[in-house]
Amino acid sequence: MGRHLVIAAAQMGPIARTESRAAVVRRMIDLMRQAKALGAEVVAYPEATLTAFFPHWFTEDEDEVDAWFERDMPGPQTQPLFDEARRLGVGFHLGYCELDMSSGRKRRFNTSILVDASGRIIGKYRKIHLPGHSDHRPETPFQNLEKRYFEVGDLGFGAWQAWGGVAGMIICNDRRWPESYRVLGLQGADMIFCGYNTPVHHPAAPDHDRLGQFHNELSMQSGAYQNSAWVIGIAKAGMEEGVDMIAGSCIITPTGEIAARCSSAEDEVIVSRCDLDLGRSYRETTFNFARHRRTEHYQMIVERTGPTPP
Ligand code: CDT
């Protein structure tokens, strides 16, 4: 009898620039209720769920930037989501943009949290791999300004005891880097939540466009398999303020197979009954880290080849 957990991925369709937080939270609550009706114990939302993905636009107006961020979590507009989760008895994963004043200066992060069924925040992660650029590029059809609007996360890749297993988080571009998963795998993560906002078009390398969905799945399936963990990939999808974003939210088994996948580019829920012990035989054999990893040789390789070229 394995440890089983029913996990839902709550994909979000596009969010208009003018759409209020209250309206978005209503959409999220509707998805949470659908997930609960399907038996979900945990509901996972995308990266920066509460607004349109504003790094696609350039502004120098600090107040305009701050308006995309949450100062408190929960705050007045997100409290209904926490209340509904408690009423339904479900936990959730939420990506949002965090404005932190705790150090006495303003800091902005691309953040995600885990919330238990009592509405308590049990884990927080701040995105480490920030893609894009910090300068305005008016010649491109849209911007990718995460390096301008966010600081690199300062909390590391944490893992928490949650829902009968060990849970970790990564955010969007992190999923393309094997180190993100490995640091969680080394902490015994059974489930890794990953929200994303990924445009179909990559202005810096348009020849990659046709492979966007393939690379999405390739990254998450290999991260799952090589670390014997479930990976839950949750998209903000569809045509948002002129930027078409990939969909394909999916729940991936520790064998690297896709157990469930969204079929639309709109608000949509998928669920999977996840056996948290499914990765055990991989951890004990092919990916027995203690027996088979050769970290001393990885270091030798780095020393021989020298530092990464600029
Ligand atoms: N949000 C985010 O991290 N998006 C990036 C954009 C593409 S850069 C190749 C991503 O990795 O999906």
C-alpha cells in the first residue's frame, strides 16, 4: 500500500492587463472547486498567477511596477482563496510576485508558496534562474524583463514535509536547468511543483519556437525521471495581451511518463492520483545517489576544463 496523494494542476488561461485580482481569484476558486470535486487534496496554480505576465512590458514607473506585486500573503484580495481552501480542506501551490520590505529596502521576487489545508504557509521559494534581459528592447514584439523587475531568489531550493511526502518548488525557467531538480532530489523530494509563463515565440532565437512544447516536456520529464520525483507543470496559457503562451500543463510520474495533460489553452483542471512511492525502486537502483553519483569526478572535470566562458 503506497502513499497516495491526489494532485490537481489548475492551468490558467490568459489574464487581461486590466483584470482585477478579485476576478482572477474568483477564477482560481472555481478551479479549486472543480479540483475538489475530482478528489484533489492539493491544487497547483501557475507562476505569477494573480496578474497578466507584466515582464512582457517595459516601464520606468516604479509605482506601475509595484502594482503588479503582493505586499502581503495572504492579502485582502487573496484571503478568499485561503478561506476557500480551508473550507474545502485542500492544500495549494501558488506562484505570485512578492514585494518584500522586511530588510528595510524594497525587494521584488518571483515567488511561490505551499499552503496546507488549514491555510498555513508551509514553504516559500523565490525564483533563482531569471531569464531574459534588463534593458528595453523596443525592436522586439514583446519584452522578457524578469532581470529588470525581480532579484535572484535568496532562499535556495527548499524541500518541505508536506502531504505525506517531501515537496519542493521550482519556477518556470528553473525547469530547464538540471541543477534545480537535482538539489531537490538530493533532499528526497517526492513532488516538485513548477508553474510557468512561456511564450510560443522566443524573440532572441525564433528558430527555437517550433520546439517550445517539446522542450517544456523534455525538461520536466527528464527532471522527474533523473530524480525519481513527481513533477507538476502548471501553465499560464493562451493569447495574453498579444503574447501567445504555451499550454500543456501536465503531471509527470517519477518514471518520466506523462500521467495527465491539459488539452486546452484556457482555465482547465487535470488530476492524478500520485503514488509517492513510485520513485522508490529508481532511488534504490539506477538513481541510488549514494552508490552511483561520482561527485569528486564532476569537480575534476570542472577543474580541467576551467571556468564557464563569459
Ligand atoms: N517565465 C519564464 O521563466 N519564462 C521563460 C521564457 C523563455 S526564455 C527561453 C521560460 O524559460 O519559459
